[in-house]
Amino acid sequence: MVSTRTPGLTRPRGRFTGRSRTPAQTIATETSSRPGRPPRGFSVRPFPRQRGESTFPPTHDRLNPAKLASMRSVQLFGCLIAAGWAGAFPLVSDLDNQRVWGLIAAPAYLLAGLLCLTLPRRFAAHAAAAVALVGAVLAPLGLLALHGRHQSEVMVVERSAHLLLTTGDAYLPHPAVVTDYNPYLPAMALFGLPRQLLGDSTAFARVAGDARIWFALTFFACLLAAWRLLRPSRDRAPLLPLAVLTASPLIALALAVGGVDLPLIGVCCLAMALAERDRTVGAGLVLALACSLKWTAWPALPVAVLLLWRLYGRRPAARTALIGVGVSAAVIVPSVLTQADALVEQVVRFPLGMTAIRTPAGSPLPGKVLAGFGPTGHSISMALMTVALIGVAIWLLARPPVSAIAAADLLAAGLAIAFMLAPAGRFGYLALPAVLVIWPRLAARRWSSRLPVPPLGRVPDEPEPALPRG
């Protein structure tokens, strides 16, 4: 049979041809009855779906962190919460340094809240952050450093540096009192070296050699580097968010009286940012530093390695894992060979409350409450912590992270569970998971843990109906 249809032209269809509508025409007419939705079978994706991407179309965050933080009500509420937090320490704390911090910081937070209300919006946030930073961080830190007052962990770090320089080992062989224990890995002694170099004969040496100063500088440097790696554009500086975070009671109290966990917080944030940007060597070195400071940072290594594997493949992940494990082993193994018993006793057993001398970390967290019921409660606490961490590990393997935010969330979840259920702990330990959740989102300026997919072309809000060709 010979066709009379002209090649390249479609035959008109519709009411005058006696033909029913085509599927394309049926779909096109259905769009009017379903406004705002693409028709069934219609796709506006410019490229195939990638692994790890949601099946739903990407949407913009309605409550962007930057927009939320710019609201006066949010700023005032934060200042009032901070003032109440600081004002409680002179009433409930039995530590002199914490009471001094509360007496200085509480009025500063109230003044910052007043500035948020009275000053023009353009200057209010910066002025309030400056007042809170001076009143909650610089003033109490300077006062305590000049008088040589600090929590015991600062003295432990500075003493470990002295032991490392004089004996080659960072641990006392036979600890007799609680301050003889060093619950940190050998790399933590690096922050005590300025004290050994500068001494404490002058006011400048007492302040500049204080380990808290170097804890803070490492914390700031790591967070600024993570911001630079994760920021979507260069139109926003990190100084105001960093000042607000530092002036918050979460960081200000730790920085003023101790601050030993601040370097760990910074390097964990930086490691996740480096992994997302495929900086394998840098990520490996930063992870090695984290794993050489405290053993609680060891979960950061598999999380970052899985992030690299998910985004870039096996070779970058293996390279980072080898660097992290190799460098940290080079730092830790010498102490294991020379002081294995002291290392296990002080670094592992002492923080878990398994030694004759109890750790001073006695905040009433669930694990500590259970451990207070004796050996049975201690065993239950350890069992619950182990089961919970196994669950987090299964979650990590089942849903590997696809961004620095997702990786930081997984690490924060695991650490928060461990700190809550450990037989001994402090509320201050929760600053690490809190900053892991907050800072990557502030830097990336989004709430979602999924990487945004840049469109190749404009996607219309509502697809236009397909017209018959004639």
C-alpha cells in the first residue's frame, strides 16, 4: 500500500480528521486540571538523576540560616537565653572560674540584647556581637589568664608538653591524684609548648603562653578554612557568624575556663569540608591531627572516607584513609611502645570511669546517672552506648553521606549518643556535635544535607501544553 503522507510532516489530528487525541494531547490538556504539577510522564530534568540525589525536585530553603539570624526577634531571644545561661552559673556552679565567667558574661549578653532592639538594623547585629564577644570571651579570658586561673585540663596539657620535652613521654607513669591523669593523646601536648617556650615571668608571657589562647586560634583557623571551602559565593564574610558562635555560651564558657575541646571541634569541621571538596591529602592530614588529639575523634575518619568514596570514588577515599591512619599511627605508636599501660589507663579507662580515681567529668547525663547505681549500672551504660553506636554505624553504611553537612550530621549524632550514654561526661562535651550541626550549614547557607544540583537551564514552574504540529 502506497502512503500519500509527505515525509517530515505530521498529519493533523483532532475533531475534523475523525481521529482521537494523541497521548501527548491528552497529557497537555490534563495540565489545566492539575495546576502547579507536571503531567504524568512529563520530565523537566536536564540530565539523569545522580546517585544520592532525592527523587523530589530540588527546592530552596524557606528558612535560610542567614535570613533567620537577621531577624530582631531571633537575636533578642538568643541574647536572653545566653544571659539566663550565664546568670545561672554564679548560683549553681561550685567552680570559681565558672562563677567569674557568669558574673561578667551575663550583663554583656543583656547589653547585647538591648543593642539588638535599639540600634538600626544595619549596625545592631555587629554591635551586639562585639559587645557579647568582649564581655563573654575577651574580658573573662584575659582576667583569668593574668591571674593564672584555669580548669585542670589546661594544666594537664601544659605539663604533658613539659614531660614530652624532658622525658620524651607525655604521661606520668604512676598517677596518684586526679590531676596526674592525662586523658589526651600525644598530639595534645603541642598546645602546651608555648608555655614551655615563653614561661610565666611576665604578664605577656602568662597570657601568650596560655594553652587556651592556642586552643582558640586553632579553632578559629579551622572554622574560617571550612567556611572558605563550603561557601557558595564570596558575597558574605564569616566574621559575624564566627563572632556570634564564639560569643555564645556554648563556646565562650569553654574558651574562658578551659577550651581543650575547641581544637577538636575545629579540625572535625575542617575535615568534612576538605572531604567534600576532594582535598584528599589535606583531609587526611587534618583527620590525623584529630585522631592524635583525642580518641573520641576517631569516628571522624570513617565518616570522611565514606563521604569521599560516595562523591569521588575509591582511590581518593583510600588515599585519605592511608594518610589519616599512617600519620596518626606515627604519632601514637611511640607512646604505645614505651608507655602502653599508662596510655591505656589514662586515655581509655580513666575517661570511662573504670579507674580507682574517678574522673571529674560528673555532669548528670543519662550514662552518668546509670553508672551511679554501681557496677551493674556502669555495665548497662556501656552496653547501651555500644548498641547505639553500632546502630549509628549501620546507618552510616546504609546511607553514606553525600555532603559535608550530611557527614557532620552523622558524626554529630554518633558523638552526641556517646557523650550522653558514657559512664562519665560533661555538658560541655556536647559543644562538639552542636558546632558540627551548626557551622557547615552557616557556611553553605542551606539547611538541607543534600548537595544542590545546579540547573543547566531554566525549569519552568508550569509546563506549557504540547501543541499539535500541522
